[in-house]
Amino acid sequence: MIDFCFVHAADLHLDTPFEGVAKAAPEVGDALREASLEALDRLVALTLDEGAAFLVLAGDIYDGAERGVRAQLRLRRALERLGEHGVRTFIAHGNHDPLTGWSAIGAWPEGVHVFGSRWVESVAVEIGGEMAATVHGVSYARRETSENLALRFARGEAPGFHIGVLHANVGSDPEHAAYAPCSLADLRAARLDYWALGHIHRRHEVSRDPWVMYPGDTQGRSPKPAESGAKGALVVEVAGAAVREVRFVPTDTVRFVHGEVDVGGLDDLAALRAALLETADALRAEHAGRGLLVRLRLRGRGPAHAVLRGPRAVDDLLDDLRDEWRGATPFLWLESLRDETLSPLDLDEVRRRGDFSAELLALADGLRADGERRTALLRELDEPLHRGRAARWVAELEGAESELAVLRRAEARALDLLEQGQA
Amino acid sequence: MTGAREAGGSRGGAGRAAGGAPVFDTSAPARVVRLEGWWVDGFGALRDFEVGGLAPGLTVLLGANEAGKSTHLTFLRYLLFGFPKRTTALPQYDPVAGGRHGGRVTLLEGEERYELWRYRDDKVARLIGPGGDEAGEHVLASLLGHADAGLFRSVFAFGLSELQSFATLTEEGVRQHIFSAGVVGAGRSAREVSRQIGKQLDELLKGTRGKALINDLLRDLELRRAELAAAVGEAAAYGERVAEERRALEVAEELRRRSADERLARARLVALGELWRRWHEARAAEVELEAQPAVAAETLTTLRALAEGLGVRRERLQRRDEIRRAAEQAGRAVSTTLDELGPGWAEAQVRAVDPSIVGRDDVRRWQRRLSACAEADAEARRAETAAAQRTAELESEHEQRASRLPEPPPAPLAEVEAREDLLVRLREVRAAECAAAAPGAGSRRPLLGAAAAAAALAVVFTLVGATGTGGVGMWLAAALAVAVAVALAGVAWGRARPFAGGPGAARERSEDLARRLGLPSAPSATDLDALEVRLRAERTARIEYEGLRRRVEDDDVALGRAQTALDQRRAERAEAAAQLAEVHEEWRRFKSERGFPATLSTEGTVEWLAALDRCREALERRAEASAQAAQLEDEAREWEATARDALAAAGREAAHLEAAGLEQAVTEACAAADRRAELERRVLEAEQELRARFPAADDAARVRHDLAVGDPEVWVAGLHEADARIAELEREQEQAIREHENARRRREELERSADVARLQAELEGLRAELDDAVARYRELRLAQALIDRTLREFMRTRQPAVLAAAGAAFGRVTAGRYTAVLQPEESEDDLRVLGADGIAKTLATLSRGTAEQLYLCLRLGLAREFAAQSVALPFVMDDCLVDFDPERAAAMAAVLVEFAVGSQVVVFTCHPETAATLLEASMGEAAVVEL
């Protein structure tokens, strides 16, 4: 059997915005808007550089039905470029870009195969006149696809390497929407050699027998852990109709990274600032060559807590740090600075004082212990957020904190204010 | 310095009030802070005022009106909690009696003593601790139990006005004020914190349409979402845009085709209209051509060449005539110059002269040579003449001088001098005789001097005259000088020296001398003088004679030299004349050798040669003009011959024609040929244009037919109709093109547009901001709720103790008329007082005095509660008992005495009876200090 390699990518989410990123500097905003499209260009370059026989895209190429024309035309041009070099492309649509979505692309370029949704299509790939592989795949007809599509796949009698292309949630990962849910056993039953999956944005090797791979998305999209770090595609080397090697190659141009600074031992703002700069510089060195969106967390107890609780203290520090890297190439944008520091107060001591603050802590402790009462209180307090136009928007917020987290921060805030001047 | 002095029996600490169970908890508070005293540096009317001797328990500060009680109270408030800002309505108490604005308050906590210094113009107060070290603000805050100025004024340090001011508040307000002021955390007022959070919450969210961060974000989100929906809608319409563009292009293409057809039809009409006239002219030309004979091309070429050469021919003929005139003029010039050359000179002789051997320069050289010789001859003659004239002049002068020499010559000068000498001696002798005869002759020495001088002058003049430079005058002068010298010497001698031989000898001598002088023997003085004059004249004549004689001798020498010069000039003149003659002879030979007329001078020869040149040039001009005229004549004859031949070949009779007739005939023949060519060209061009406009053979045939039978007016009408149709089609086409362009632009904009991505990014950005804002809102909402709920719980649980204490005190003060202060369960914001009859009354039903007693009791309760929670602060009041009747005043005094066990109580009053009441209530233990 002929040896070859192919590239497996998924979840390109072309021309879609970064989520959870507030206003950024104009040049950073431009870079973010272009990031997914530049990742596509890098993916094409990777495919050509590796001499891949074909490229497999396992769904969610666009972000939604409202996908822009720009993204589609960019994709078309990219695939045209591959076709010009004799590289074929296999596309299976996913929940974000089902087949029923409108398309600005009238006809796909030469060498592109888009799998239909009615049944699993199997396309033979010959290299140099020799049967090398069969690519099986199926697209989502519509977004809400809860059918176990993996069950439709079967190896067939064709010789060579068999690849399944599917957008699915293997093992019903609760962190992700349960589209086309299936189990590893379902995949094994199809007796394919390699499952090119999409949907889970965190790169993930599900199995090596057979190979079941999530390459993750080609460009991180939010500060969420699954979207952080290096993003790219998998280069699959096939020898003797078996996987010889699977390599990850980054394609992202902008990277989301997280950093953490413990304020313990930092006596003043200058020391805190220096520690933050050091942390960010370390991240910059670690992810050299890419624009960085950095989220920094301040943790621990220390004198800096009181400073940070000052009006606009965190915002001013954030602005100052952003100025530090302004104009850097590639850019480093401090996305946010989260103050999760704790007051140096000894809460048990406060509780023993028996004063107002002690009463307040007792009340908070009670709410911590009584979930029902806590939920009722928070619902009551949130009531203004559920009136008028706020209701819909607030309901859409994905990153809502847990009640306990809100309680913890509220308790700290109240104590800080009551105890101000005591430190 | 005005100091406060202690009055009454201050024994420190308050005594226990008599009668009844204790109103307040008798256990000592954990911390007690009291005033030891204060010193006013400058504050209002107070200046350098010290107050001391305050008891740990009850102290009465007694002062008359205007003693400054209220000022002291305010001083304490400001010193402890800071001066109010200038911008507030509170009085500032600027010093009016001098001193620095501020002062000192001394506080005691147990045995520890603190001095608090505060001045208006200092930024911060200074707190000196027990060890003398400066303590920080937080120590002061701790000393004051973290109370603030408002709380202190409301509960701990108040005057009658503050007490009464509660009556003006609503009941809810009273309660709220008291309780909120009394409820604190370990640091700031919980209600203040709650208010602060509320403010922050208002900045985050205000109603559903207010101006706050979340409201703004929501508005922006709505806007962006709407824009995004529109952008997505636009993007979704991409296919429609593509189809729209295609349709617009098809319409534009169809209109373009129709327009092109119309333009073709119109162009045909235009072409027919334009061809029509030319086509018919071509037909007429064909008819005319048929009537004209054809001329051979060669003949036509000859005729055209002849016609084209007409201008040249006429110019040549004109030129020929001009040349002929020039030849005639040259002939006349030849005749004239031959005459100038002289008789016998003919054209042949002139031509024979070799121009190369006759040069004007040679003649001019001859001219210069002859002139030089003539000049030399003339110069020699002039020199000879001048020499002769000089010689004659010298001869004449010589003769004149020689003729002036006297004959015989005057006596020689020696002879004259001898006679003069004789005369002198005669005079001397005569003088000696006289002297002998007449003694007393004078001094002769001066006369001798003068005679010597005259003699010297005579020598000088003589020498001058001898050199010939002084002329006759000098000679005369010399002679005169000699005479004078002699005379003087004679006189001197005569005077001076008597004759040696005596008078006889003298006389002899005198006679001898007279004789020798030709004088009588006894000459008189007159004779002597006359002789002297004569001798003087002879001397002069001889001197002149000598001078003239020497001049004559000089003239002889000069004359000899002049004669020699004259001879030399004569020789030179002869030589110049011979030279001149020789040159003239050579010149003559020169002319003769060259055939020049012998009579010609050099100037005449130059002019003659010029005439010879002119003659030769005229001969050449004439010959050249004659040759040219002959050549032009030949050419004219050749043209005429050719013209006759060509005209004959063209069928025109020309044999009998003269030159002018020939020219006209040639011109006419060419015009006829041109006309024929023009007609042929018209026919050809008409055909070419037709074929160019209508290349297709069939179409050309139809056009010929249309041109033959068509009507141009009909075509023009059709043209106008076509124009109208084309204009309409163009408008439609432009519209279609615009629509196509718009469709294309919309499609391309869609293809380029990042609007969806941008709006999504903005939407996500706003969502992230909203997320943050909501998280902050939730945190603050819950923080506020925690504080508010704790506050309520705090009040709910702590209030009973406050109300119980206040109720007990109030019951004591009212002698049991009221037994308790209650908080109705149905209202957290209301208070009631329970009468002895068991009926609860609202505060509004109480009299002013009773209400003030209640408010004071409530303050005592709160102060005691504050002491239980934090610090027992000094309780200071200013004449708050004035509205109480004596019984109740005494009862209140007793309550205050009891309260003073746990907290310091300071009462300002101007009423001695109040002081007495308090003193009595304390059984004399209260300290009374007079201000």
C-alpha cells in the first residue's frame, strides 16, 4: 500500500468573534477579527507544506447560519488553492454550519467533496493510480442533530486506509452540547482506521485503537480553558494502511493564555506590577511568535488586597500594564486582570468579635449552608436584572458565576468596606 | 489667661442616685474614655482658655450667659472629629479674640493619657500618646470607638437645639437617625457602607431606562444586535444579489443590442443623406466627361509641366530684359572710362593691360618717395635762407657798433687817473696851505674811511664793468666811486696833514701841480671842482669806449661763425636739389616703362589706374550680361517650341500663336485637363465612399437604388425618429448599467464585508462587558443585602436593650407615668411609649418637655449600648434640662448620676439651680467647674 499523509482539522469557525473579550485596542481588534481566517491560510499552507494527499474538515467551518460572505469566499479561495495543487478536501458539516444553512458558494472548487446528510458517503482516494484510502463522512442536515450518526458508518470492502469524518460528541462530554452523541464502542463497530472528529475544541486523543482524534479548533476563540493554549490541526502519516504518526501543528495566530500571581509577600503596588510584568513576559516567551490575549488572576492574601480594593485600582493597573505592551509585535493584550485576592483579616477572629461584621459573617455562613435560602435571596436580588430588556441579555450570559462564588465575593466586598481603615 | 476653676465639691466620680432599681447595667464597660480637660488656643470668642478638673463621673460646667458654653461644646466636637469644611453650612468659629484656630483636648483611657492637638490650618491632628510618642489616626479612631462626627453630635455631645430638633423630625426619622447612627461595624457605619454600595449600584443599573453602565450596555447590545441582524440579512441575500446582478447585466446587454441596431439604422440614413448629393454630383460628372475629348497622359504631363513652368518662364523673361539693360549700362560705363583713360585708349588696349603689373601700391610708394625728396629739398632751402639771414643780421650789428666808437678815442684811463691824482695832490697842498694859514683843521680820519669805502666801491664797479656784465652803467658807477674816494681822501688828507716843506714849498708845489693840470697857478676851488668834474667825465667816456670796443670784437667772431654755417647750408641745398631731380627722373622712367601718360603725377596715376579698373570691370559685366541674356533667350524659345508641339498633340491649333498666345493656350489646356480629372475624382470618390459605408455588395446595390429613387427629406424625418428612439434606449441602458453597477457593488461589498464579523465581535465585546458589569452588580447587590439584613438583625436584636434602658430611664424620669419604650412588631420604623395605664402612645402625643426627656433617655440607652459594643465615650450636653419641671429635672439628674457611673457625663449650664440639682442628685460628688 502506498504511504501518504493527510491533514485533519475541525471547528474552524471562520470569521467569528472572540467571545468574552471586552473592548480591545483597535490593532488588537483587527488582529482578532482576522485570526480565524489567517488560521485557515496557515492550514492550507500546512497541507501544502506537508505534501498531504487531502485535507479533512470535520464540521463547524463557520460559526453559524449567519456566517458572512467573506468567510465563505475566503474558504472557497483557500480550497481552490489546494485544488490547484491537486490536493482534495473532504468536508463534513456540523451543528454550527448544517447543510440547511444558506451558502454563498454556488459551486465548490475542483477537488472538494462535501458530504451529504442523508447517508454516509464514501469516497475513494487514489494516489498515483493506486487505491490509497476511503473517506467516509456525513454532514448535519440541521443544527439540532441528536441522532447517533456514528452508527451509520461501515468500513465496506474497499482496500486501503479508511477514515471516518464526523462532527460528534463522543462519550457525551457534558461540557459540550450533545450533538450526534455516540460512544467509543459505536465508533469501533464501524471498523475504520481513523476517526477524524470535530466538535470538541480541546485537542483530544480519544483512542488509538482505532485512532479517534479531536484536533481541537484551528484558532482559540475565548478565555475558556478549552479555547486556551495552542490551536491547530493534526498531520496524520499513514504507512501500510496504518497510522504511523499523528502530529499536532499549530495554526493559530492569536493565543489565549492565563497567568496567575500570588500577592502574598508583595508589599506594594510596584512589587505587584513587577510580578505581573514578569508573569506576562514569561507567557510571551512561552508562546513566541503569536499575538497573545492574556488573562491574569491575582490570588492570595496580602497588603495588596487593600490597594486593589480602591476605586478603579484594578482598572488603573490594567490600563498601565496595557500601556506597557502597547505597540509590541506580535501584540500582547492584557484581556483582563481578575482580582481574587482575599483580605488579610482573620475571619474567625472577626466572628469571635461579636460585632456587626461578625453578624454579617454569620449571615453569610447561613446562606452558604442553606442553598435554598441563598437561591431565593439571589433571585430576589437579581430581580432588576430580569426586568425589561435586561432579562433577555442577562439570561444569555454564559459565564454567570455560581451562587457560592457570588456570595464569597459579596461577603469579601462587604467586609472590606466595613473594615476599611482597620488594616 | 482665663482659667476654669473648680467650684463645689468635686470628689471625682458620680455618686449613686437615690431610690429605685438601677436603670443601667451596673457592670463597668470594657473600655471607658473620658475627658481630662481641654485648652482653647483660639476658637470663636475663646482665647487661651483652659478647662480642667473634670471628674470621671459627673461634672457640671457652670457659666453665665455668654460664658461660651456652646462654644466649648462645639470646640470639643471639632477637636475630636475635625473641623467642618468651609463649604459646609456649619459655623467655623474663627478666632475673634486672637490665638490660633484650634487647641488641645486631653483624653484618658484608664491610666493612659492622650493629648489631642488639632488646628484648623493643619492637615491632620496630632495625638500624643502616654509615652509621649505621636500616635496615628487609627489610635484616635479607636479611642473614639470609631464613632463619627455625626454620631457623636447626635448621641454624645448635643445642646438643647439638637435635642429639640428631633421633635421636628418624623418619628421614623428620629428612630432611623438614632439607630442608624448607633449601629456600626468594627469600622465605618454600616448604613454609610450600604449607602455607598447603593450609589455604586445606581451607577451600574438604574431602572429599566436610566443612565447607568448596564443600561448603556443593554442599549448598545440592542443596537448591535439589530445591526448584526441587518448585516446577516444582507449576507443571506448574497445569492439574490448575484442573481440581481446577472439580471441587470442581461437587461443592460439587451438594451445595448437594441441601441446598436437603432444606431446602425440611423447611420444608414445618415449615410444615405450624406451620399445623396455626392452620388448625384458623380452622375453629372459622368455626363460631362463624356462630352470632353481625352488627352494622352504624356501630352497632359507635358502641358502640366509647361503650365507649371509658366511662372518660371515669366520670371526668366523678366530677368532677360533686366540683364539686357545691365549690359547696355556696362557698355556706357566702358565708354566713359575709356574717355577718362585718355585719347587713344580702346577696349582692346584696356584688355591688353596686365592688371598684375599695375599696382596702386607701387604708385603710392613713388608718391611717398617723391614727396620725401621734395620735402628734403625744401628743408635745405629753408636752412640756407635762415643762415644767410643770420649772417646779414650780424654784419649789420657789427657795423652799427663800430660806427659808435669815438674818434679819436677818449684819453686812456691811466692818463685820466694820473691827472686825478694830481688834482688830489693839489687839493692836499692847497689844504695844507689853508691849514697852515688857518689852524684847527678837523679830524681827517672819518673822511679817509669814507674815501677808502668809495675806492673799494670803485674797484668793485670796475671789476664788474670789466667782465662786461654790468654794461656802461657799471663803468660809470666805478668811475664815480673812484672820484668820491679820491675826493674824500683828498679832503681827509688835506685836513689831516700839513705840508712838510712849509708854505713856500707848498705854494710851489701847488703851482707845479696847477700847471701840470693846465690850471692857473693859483686855481680857485671852483677851478678845482670844475677840473674834477671834467676828469670824471673823461673817466666815464673812456670806460664806455672800452666796453663798446670789446663788443665789436665779439661781433667779429660771431660773424665769422655765421658765414661758415651759411656756406654749409648752401652745400646741403645743392645736394637735395640734385637728389630730387634724380628721383623725378626715375619716376618718369617708371611711367614710361608702363605706358602711363608721362604727364601724370602720382595722384593722377592712382586715379588713372582706378579708371582703368572700372573700365575693365565694365567690360566684364557687359560680356557676362550678354551671355546670360542669350541663354535666357534660348530657353524661352525652347519652351515655346515644346508648347506648340504639346498643344498640337492635344488637338489645339498653336502654330500661329505668339508667345503670349502660347502661354494662354497652355493654361487653358491644363484647366480643361484639371476639370476632367476633378470629374473623374468625383465619380471615383462617390463610389469609394459608397463602398466604404456599405461594403456588402447586396447592400451597396440597395443603397444605389435608394439613392436613385429615395427622398432625402424622408430620410431626415426618419433620422429624427431614430434619434428619439436611441435617446430613450440610451437612458434605459444607462439606468440598466447603473443598476448592474449597484448590484455588482453590493455583491462585492458583501464579499469584502467584515460587518458580520465586526458586529459579532462588538456584540461579544459588549456581552463580555455586560458579563463583568452584571457580576459586579450581583456582588454589590448581595454585599448590600448582607449589610442591610445584618443591620436589621442587629437592630432587631440590639434594640430591645436600648429601648429597655431608655424605657427604664424614661419611667424613672416620669415617675412611673410611662413604663416602657416599645417598637411595634408591625413596624420596624416606629416607636411607642407605654403609659402606666397600659396604653401605648405615639411620640407625637407627648408634650415637648416629655418628648425631650424621652429623647435624652433614648440617647442614654444608645450611649450605653455603644459602650457595651465599643467604648464608653464622654456624654456631654448643654443645658438640656431647662424645659423639665423641677421634679422631672431632679429625676433626670438622678438618672444622669447613675449613668455617670459607667460613662463620664459633662453638663454645661447657666442655671445654678440645675447645677445644684445635679450636685444634689450626686450627693455632692459631682464636680462643679465655673467657666
